[in-house]
Amino acid sequence: MFAIIGIVLVFGAVIGGFMMEKGHLAVLVQPAEVLIIVGAAVGTLLTANPLHILKQIIGALLGTIGSSKFGKVRYISSLTMMFELLNKVRRGGLLSIEGDIEKPEESEIFKKYPEFLKDHHVCHFVCDTMRMIVTGGVDPFDMDQMMELDMDVCHHGASAPITALSTVADALPGLGIVAAVLGVVITMGALSGPPEELGKKVAAALVGTFLGILLCYGVVGPLSSNMTKATEEEHTYVHMLRVLMLASMKGNAPQTVVEIARRSIPLHVRPTFEELEAACRGESAAPAATEKEAA
């Protein structure tokens, strides 16, 4: 949402300032210049990137419209979910969660956290790692290396659309100059015409340069920066899960495990000790009540 507000503010400030100086808005409306710059930019994007990266770009751009997926609520729910899963391990052993990690969509624990199941990358990361822990034979150091490798590969893949969009942003001023040069060529061919016509053609040519620079620094560049921050937020979130599962492998109690993971969360979204404790108590009370009813 803030991305849309920012873009509107950019255009509003630029056009508003232009009109305050008695500029005519109609002068800035140059469909041919827009076609040259935007069309060439899209063409370079298609030329430089395979289909899967283009799909990622569309998905990432749509992601800039909404708010961040990794706020305090998401962190609390994830820590609570893992606390519940580790409590099940403590009561019934590692094999007790085999069904949960083999078919997470059918797990009674995971079904309570739909945002986890919808995030396929995170779901696979947790379930695949827990599957290796259940299987055994991997020491904490090797498991940490394995998780780091997985994170690096995913982070590299998530950075590809950002790099592609940044490249287009860097090219936009040059494409604006291309449009301006073509406008100058047209102007030179009309030198024998009346002065007012020459003025319109020169203005149209300069709009091309203006538009290329504005799209670069006011729209496409900031959008790629927004996508970069979203990727970093996801990387930080997965790092928290990595810390949590590594702490679990070292034999810590579930409450200690989630506290260690909590300390790895950035301060602006980190839940307090009391908030996390209250959430975990709520989940730990539910299995106890179920066991009493069964008895």
C-alpha cells in the first residue's frame, strides 16, 4: 500500500510543481514518447530474462501492494507452532511427528497455521529439516550447513527478479535519451516550419528525457528497492527458523528453543518475552486438556 502512495506522491509532486510554475499539463502528454520508452523497456526485460524470472517479477510487484507478511503476529504464530511441535516430540519422541512432517497439510498442528501451509518454501524448509532430524545420523554442524545452503539457493533465486528490474531501471534514462534524440531528428526535419511548431516538437523531445529519468528514479528503482527489502525480510524469517531447529537439535527444552529463536528476530517485529510466553502457554494448555478428556 505504501508503494502505491509513494508513486502517487512522486507524480503528484512533480506534476503539481510543474503546474504551479504555469506549465501546461497537455505538454507532458506525449503518447509516442511513452510508447518508445516503456515499450523498449519491456522489450529489454523480455530479451534479458527467461519466463520463470518474468513470472517472479510479476509476483514480486504484486507483493509490493500489500503489507509485509513477516510482522510480529507471523513471528509469534510461527514460534507457537514450533513450540507445539517440539512439545509433541518431548511427549511422544521424534517418531510422533513423522505424520506431521510427511503430510503437513493433514497435520492437526499445521492446519491451525494456514499462513505456514500457504508459504510452500517455508513449509518445505521446516518439514525437510525436521525429517532429517527424525531420520537421525546428521550432527548439528552438518545440519546447519545444509540449512544455510538451502537458504542461500532460495535467496539467490529470489534476488533474480530484483536484479532484472534494477537493470531496467538503469536503462530507462538512456531510453529517454533515445526518445529525445528521435524527437530532435523530427524537429530538424521540420526546421522550415513555423516557430510555434518547432517549439512543440522540441518540448515533446525533452519530455522523453524527463520521462525516462522520472520512471527510473521515481518508480522502477524504488520498486526494486522495495522488493529487495521484502526478500531480506523473508530471509530473516527463515533464519529464525534455522536458529530454532538448530537449538532443538542440541537438546534444549521447547521453551528454551523458542526463546533462543526469539532473540534472532529484528527488534521492530520481535515479540516480548511475556507475549511469547503467553502464546506458548495457550498452546501447551490445549493438549493437556485433550489428554484429560481422553482419560
